[in-house]
Amino acid sequence: MDELMNAFYLMWESFPGTARLIRKDRTILASNAFAKMVGFVPDVKCVMVGSPEIHKGCRVNEMFRTGSYQVVKSENGTLRYWLPVPGHDDVYVHVTFNPNSIEGMVLFPTPIEKKAVE
């Protein structure tokens, strides 16, 4: 499990949204800095964080049933992913982010590149 936890932090610690490594029983094993700031901390059941409304539309059961990632896009553009972890059928990665609100995001092409083309 240590190797899996290390891989999680290596991959997700700087992700600009919440990222959690969660057991099938919904216990958070690891969470990135962003997730910890909003209450998703290890040893807590993910469904106990925040209001029940934020957990509506959860697709984790479908992910375990199909073995494929699941994604939901909300009306405001927030994306929620449930990702299976290859070789580990008892855990998954859950990430949530809104690509419209990422600080420092640069649109492509940038206005300077666009102007150079014109």
C-alpha cells in the first residue's frame, strides 16, 4: 500500500482540484493539499464531507461495476471523475475540478499568439 500511496501523491499532490485515493468502503486513504483544505482528509468517509447534495450523482458504484472510469459534468462546468486503479480492485481515485476557475490558466492560443497570426 505504501507504493500506491507514494504514487498517488507523486501524481496528484499539485493537481488544481480535489484528488482523493479512496477505499471501496468510501474511506479516504490519501488526499492532495487542495482536497485537505476542504475537509477530505485520510481516515474519513468521503460521504461525510460537505453536504449530501455534493455527493448526488456519485458514479463510484458504476465504476466498480464496469471497471471503467466515470465522469460527470455539472451545469457550472465542474468535472468529477472516478478512476479505477489498475491492479487494485478495492480502491479508486476521485478527482473534482472546475477548468473554468483554475488560477493562472492560460487560454490556447494565448492572446499574444493569436495576434501574431493575424
